Amino acid sequence: MTLPGSPFVAYRGPDLFIEDARAADLVARYGSPLYVYSKQAMLAALAPYHQALQGRPHLVCYAVKANSNLAVLQTFAQAGCGFDIVSGGELARVLAAGGQANKIVFSGVGKTRAEMRLAMEAGVRCFNVESTAELDVLSEVAQACGQRARVSLRVNPDVDAGTHPYISTGLKGNKFGIAHELAVSTYKRAASLPGLDVVGIDCHIGSQITDVLPYLDALDRVLDLVEAIEREGVTIHHLDLGGGLGITYTDETPPRANELIGLLLARIDARGHGHREVLFEPGRSLVGNAGVLLTEVQFLKPGEQKNFCVVDAAMNDLMRPALYEAYMGIVNTTLRPGSETVWDVVGPVCESGDWLGRDRQLNVQAGDILAVLSAGAYGMTMASNYNTRGRAAELMIDGSTVHLIRERESISSLFALEKLIG
């Protein structure tokens, strides 16, 4: 059976392996549900970014929100990456994993004064600012710290990325960024504030994008702005083109990172901007296909209208299907001969929206271990303790070496910070 995504998650005979680790053996040892990541798949996904950018000033900033496990961050830090963060907590994670503060860009629409101070004290490379109000507050905070904050304004190019409305970020109706028509005046204001140094321009139009045209459209609009801004006497040193490159969940055919970047760089050079440093903020494209969620079948519940395969993973473990109606491949980790039946794969949480996959052809029985594929991004980072369920353990596989990179939460730990009254 051919699986979408990474070649590091594949069958050997009837058994599914993540690199050299047999999936069913991992569950037998570490329990279920269980997130498992391939280190080599992550590095293989990163390589085309560095290859395409070789020979010119650049920084690849891994988007921490996609998967923020310390071992994942450590892997990318050791590979020379910077980081795109959106909270003080993510800043602390990156530093704890060995990331360099001067390679961190701080994004997000709602940074607090406390988070700004932490980032200033740590020495982050740049703040991606998303409103005029944020400019004013950041200038005040920087002055109070006795510093000047390096800023890049995130502009909203009003480009439709053709993706799910919840993960589209570049349209006028989205909360992100500064309106395209206000960008020049906002840059002039930023340059006038005493606590700020303008260093770049930032653009991010969405996530799970599988077409190059939205990127090229957004780039042209950004370069138009750069030229207009510099005519007003404000210098732009770097272009931050964001992330959002999609992965293969089922039959999507996104461009390879080096192909996309090659087209963007060619457009940048053709318009006379090749001297500028370029930044990218990939997240899903680096980790999405590198991870699986393993889950044990508890019961089979055939019905007149639907057949339900009840597993021990739930919407609290993997929110994407319930939140976005996202399709994620689901396979049995041990293939067996015989006919398949159509099942809805559902979890034990008391919500009708608690499902991982609908209408899936599976040859399955109670006790089998299923793998939800392409679960390395926006899986564990969006997990919760709903229904007082402990979050899953996480593993990193490197060849035949298995690293436990997060222990399973115990039930007692879930209410350890709570207090009875009276």
C-alpha cells in the first residue's frame, strides 16, 4: 500500500514502520494514544528550503505553533533554523530547546506588554507588528527597556489563498495584518516612533496552500509596497514571505519548497530586489507528514446507517477533523487479508463532533492499532484535557533509536493545580 506524505512512514510487508520502528511495537511499549515523529522526515522536508536559498542572505524560521515539542524545536535549532513565535510561552520553549534569540521573529496580533518586555530582554531579532496600536505600545515598552525594537510590519495583501476560511489570513476580512492601502502611512509612523527601528516587511496569506499563484500575487503586492515605502524615505532590509505551504493529506499536489522558493526568488530578482535578505516561516510543511497518531480500536459498533469504529484517541487528542472537517488518512498498522468495511472512526468523547475520519474503508477488529497519518502539525499543539483526558505521550524516532520526548499525562496531574473550597 502506498501512503501519502513522507517515505519515512511506510509499510514493510504487512506492518507499518516509522523509520525503523514498528508502529505496533511502539504502542505495546508506550501505550495509546501515541504521537510518533520521524526526525529524518523533518530534516528531509527542511533540506529543500536551505538548498533553494543557498548563496543569498536568508533565514528559515520554523513556525513553532505547528508543533512545539522541545525535541522538535531542538532538531530545527541544530539544523540552523530560526523560529517564528506567537507568544511568550513559545519564546521560552525555543530558548529552552537551544534556539538563538537573535534568530526569533515574534508574530501575532495580540502581544501583551509583558510578552514584549520578555522578548526585548531576550534579544529577539524582530517583531512582526500587526496594527498601529501595537506600534505605539511596542515603542513605549522598548523605551522603558532602554532599547529600540526592530520591527517588520505584517501587511495584508488581500490575496485569496484558496484554503479553508479558518486558516486563511490574507484577506480584508481577516484579523491579521495592516491593510494594504494603509501600509505606506503606517510605515512612516513606525519610522517616526522613538522606540522602533524599521527593518523589514512581512506577509502571510494562509495555511495548507497548494498553488504557487497566490504566493506570486502576494509577493508582487508586497514589492509594490516596498518601492512605495522607500520612496517615502523608509528603508526595508528584509522580505519576510511567511509560510503556509501545504502538504499531502490525500491527493493534494503542493509544489516542492525549492520549486516555490525558486519562483519567488526569480520574481524578486527580476524586480530588482535581489539584494534584500529573505525570510520564510514554514511550519506544517516541515512537520506535518513527519508525524502519525497511533490509536487502539476499542469496539466495533455496526449500525443500519453507519458503522462506527471506536478508538481511544479523540477530538481532545486531534482537533483538526472536528474543527476544520479536515481529512486525514487512517490505516491499520498491520494489514490482513480479507474484505474491507466502511467505518466512521470515532473517539470516546461525549460530542457528536468527536470523529477522526468518516466513511473509511478498513479491515479492522477490536485491539488493532490504527495510524492517523500526516499528524505532525497542529495535532499535539491543539490537544486539550476535555473530558479530563490526559494528553498523549510523544516519541521521536531516529533510525532505530526511539526517544520518549513527552511522557503521558497522568490523571492526577490534570487537577494538581486545582483547590477545594471550605
